[in-house]
Amino acid sequence: MDTLSFKTISANKATVNKEWVIVDADGQTLGRLCAKVAKLLRGKYKLNFTPHVDCGDNVIIINADKIVLTGNKWNDRVYLRYTGYPGGQIEYTPNDLMKKGASHLFRKVVKGMLPKNRLGAKLLGNLYVYEGTEHKHEAQQPKSIDINSLK
């Protein structure tokens, strides 16, 4: 048996194929949408996925202000932040983060679903969130995808 033909192909920065995709958040549930966006950012839907390489797509989320949270999660769910000083623990609700802007809420949720290292910070830079239908990335010719068709 010729074992030389069974080599594993790993993607690197030169061979990766990054695309621009648009995701419409109108009427979508926050956690389910962000889980799929995190997989898109990571590149897990691609055939040449490599865990230590940024092989994911650049994701543009439009209509972020029309996101849905079920139940009373707008006020009951709590996100924590710690300043590093005694008594410096700060609590945020999704309602508080939406008042700052929808990108604050989406970045907080998606960041928790990415790796906690330098690669995760770099992947989060590939996320662009806009509250309306307008965005400034027309020059990249992004393709619109149906997020419900992804698994």
C-alpha cells in the first residue's frame, strides 16, 4: 500500500480562501445565530479547516437591532466583566449592551464561542455588525447566505 498518497493537507495563510458573507439577523434568535456565525468565522464549514489557522470568512451581520431573545432574557440574563480591582465586578444585561449598540452585544456573545487565545482575538476582528440594512463593504462583493440552511 502506498502511504505517501494519504498525506493530510493543512491550510496556511497563503493557501486559505477567505470570502465575505452577509447574514441577516432579522427575526433570528441571538444564541443560535451567533453559534453559526462563530463557526463561519472559525472556518468549520470549509473542507480545508485547520484549527490553528484563520481560515474562516469575513462575516457582515445586518439588521442586528431586530434580534430576538426568548422569554425574559433581555433583563434576566447577566454577562459579567471584572476590572481587576476589589469590588470591580460589573454586571450587564443584553438590554444594557443593546443601548450601547448592537455590535457590543454580538461581540460579547460571539467572543465567548471563539478560542480564548490570540487566534480568537484575530477571528473576532473579522466580524462586522450593522444595525440597519446598509453596510460599507460593497467593494468586497459579499454574498448573502441563509443562516437557517447551515447546521
